[in-house]
Amino acid sequence: MSENAKAQSVNRAKPYQLVLFPLNNGATNVYYVLVLSYIATFGSKVLALSMIFASVMVTGMRLFDAVTDPIIGALMDRTNGKFGKFRPFMVIGNLIMAVSILVLYCVTPLIPDTMMWARYAAFVGLYAVWVIGYTFQTSCTRSGQTVLTNDPKQRPLFTIFNTVGSLLGMGAMQFFAPILAKNYEGGYGSAGFFRMLAPVGIVISILLTLLAVIGIWEKDQPKYFGIGGEKTEKLKVSEYVQIIKENKPMQRLMVAGAGCKLALSIATNTTVLCMLYGCMMGNYDGLYLPMMVLGYVFSVPFFLLTVRTSQKKGQKASLMRYVSVALVCYVGVLVLLMLWGKGDGFTLSIMGENGLALNLYTVLFILLFGVGYGAYYATADMPIPMVADCSDYETYQSGKYIPGIMGTLFSLVDKLVSSLSATVVGVAVSFIGLESLPTQYDPYTPGMNMLVIVLFCVIPMVAWAATLIAMKGYSLTGEKMKEIQAINACRRDAVANGMKLEEAMEKYVTIDQLPAEYRA
């Protein structure tokens, strides 16, 4: 083999590509906050829809994804046009989301309350359109990694840049939302709040999408598409079941990803935080932003630690280690919340009338919450680059390059779980006798403390436990991925030099069968 061929066996991304493409996740996470964190409140407070309907609809509509996800995934795997495989889906998806949410948040409140049927119909219809756009773009974050890089040293870096991108999208919305809410009577329950928040989020998402398109532009071409290059896979939707059945690592990753996302989506749900910092602690404006900033500050060292651990021991080891840290820390957070209200010192306090007013309870909460939040925030998106490993494993097992299917399979579970959070919160709130989701201005209601303990601590802890159990049997360790990448590279070069794919699959099965340069 020539040195040039050997050099081509490892696909490495340029630094700017590693930085820019993950901003696609930031672009979709803008809508994660804009829609999944607020749409139930919008339906309940602004459109005056039934609280249970507005909450359950967020989850129920995701069943629609059971149809759209496999169709869009299969369509993506068949796409190989002038503008590549992934870029068209990123741009089209973002535009669909922008139009649907702009109409939903800015136009539907104008429907008179004498036409409630029209409000219900518009809410459902526009949300359904948004789901399609969201599927278009989110699936690219997962599937596009396969062409960005297959270097075992580079791929873990995707996690940190993906998290940075997520921070730019999600963090920006979480930062602006409470600031904008102050300008409207009723806060998060005001129609004016949504009219202002929607355009802000849309502009941020469009900018991040354009940067992500630039990041993948050079890599979005056939020579990076699996082993066969130009060949596109045409699989039936029915074959999804077989793929899930045979790809054991993907099964476990879907459980782990669901656990991580469920913990994040419920613990950061706006209603849960309003109950914790506003209704319970009585100072939402003084606690929400400081705690959010502290959580992000604590997450920085964990971003670096997760990447370092992933590069040395593989992404499985890194995910399990830091999810365990989060689980242990949240045992302490749970104990602190159970002690709330036992005395004057058992409440969160940062600033008082005379300046800094920290107490021991607050210091312990900051430390335990900060370390726990930092650990789980750094791991929340770690399953995303691991989807690329599962996609490469599928190519290794069957010779099929189907990143769209693999990405949408994971995306389906991810979105079902993240949307489940709104239903869980909505149903849970109804158990303590509330007819609408509480905002930062609502008073404390008996039973709310236990409700916050369950939503903010117990459910995330159970989700992390499920993640650890699932990942224990995950076979794609760091060493195994190095072996898979070497075999795939050897097969790809053999096919490029004229060998049939079937012959390459039979000839190069184990690492010992490869030429010496691939085993180095």
C-alpha cells in the first residue's frame, strides 16, 4: 500500500470543522428550550388549553416521530446530491422549525377564546410540523459525525465542542428567558413573553446552523461515506427492527442516552426550577441565574476530564465514571431538600438586604449541586458521538453505511424521553391540586417540596442508574473501536482499489488479517 493510501485510511477533521459542526446541536437546542421547556406553559397559560392536554400533547405528539424518524432517516441515507447528504436536511429542518414556531407563538394567541377548537387544532398542527423540522436537523448532529472524523483521538473531542455548541444555544435561551419574562406581567405565562422569545431564539438558531453548515461542507461528500463511497443504501423501514435487534451496542446506547436525557430534561425543566427557587425558596430572580451560572462553571473541568478519559480509556469508561459522580452528589442534594423548612437556616440564601448572606445549607447545596450538575451536564451529550461508533460498528458488521438510520433511531428515543419530561411534570403537578403549571410568581403549595424532590432528584438518579446498568455490557470500548476503525479503513481501501465489497468483508474480519500498516 502506498503512503498516500495509508494516510487516507484515517479521516481526520480540521480544527475549525470540529468546532463549527457541533453548533448544529446548539441550533436545535435553542428549540429544545424554546419548545420543550415552554410549550406546555404556553398551551396552558396563553392559549388556556387544558393543562393535562398541553403537557401530555408534548409526549403524545412524539409518537408521530415513530413514523417521521424512520422515513427521514431512510431518505437521508438515500440522499447524495449536489449539496451533499447532510447539509440539505440541516437547512430545511431549521427553516421548518422557524416558521412553525413563529406562527405558533405569535399568531395562535390571536385566535379568539370563543374558538377554542381552532386553538387546539392550531396547537396540534403546528407542533406536528415543528416535529418534522426537528427530526430533519437533529438527526444530522448524530449521523454527520461519521464523515467528520473516525480518529479515536478526535472523536471524543466532539463531546466538548458539542457541549459548547449546546451551551451557546440552550444557555443563551436560558439566560434571555428570565430577563425577557420580567418585562411582562405574568412572566412565563404572558403572550408577550412568547412573542419576544420566539424571534430571539430563531435568529440564534439560524446563525448557529449556518456555522454548522460551514463546518461540515468539505466533509459532506461521497468519499467519506462508509466503505463503498458512492453507493447509497436503500433499506425498507421494516429493516429498522432487524438493525436494532442485531446491533447490541446501539440498544444499550439508546437506554443510556435516554437515561442521560431524561435526567437533564426533568431536572432543568422550567416548572421544576420555578417550584424550587421561586415557590419553595422564595427568590427565583435571585437564585435561578446564579445557580445556572454556577452549574456551567462547575461543568468546565468535567468537560476536560471526560475528553481526557475518553481518549485514554474510551467513551464508555468516561460516561460511566462521571455519571457515577453525579449520582453520588445528588444523594446529598436529595438529603438537603428533605431538610428544607426544618428551620431558618434550612433554605437557599445567596444575597440579603445587607449584601452576601450565604449559610451552611446554601454552601453545601452549591457544592453538591455544582459538582453533580457539572458531571451530568458534561455527560448528557456524550452518547451523541457514541452514535457514530455504533454506526461504524454497523458498517463493520454488515458493510452498510446508514448514518441516517442510526442517527434517527437514537434521535427517536432521545426525543421521546425529552418530551416525556413535560408530561411527567404536568401530571405530577396535578397530584398536588394545581390546575395550571406554577410560575416563579406562584405561592408555595403543600406537597410541593416532595414533588421537587422526586422531579429534581429521584427521577434523575433512577435514570442515571439505568444508564450505568446499560453501559456495563456495552462492548465498544476504546480498544475495540480502534480495531473496528482499522478493519473498516482496510476494507474501504480494498474496495477503492477494485475489490468487491463482499470479498473485502470476507477477507478482512479480524485485526490479525490486516496488513501491518493498519495494525500499527
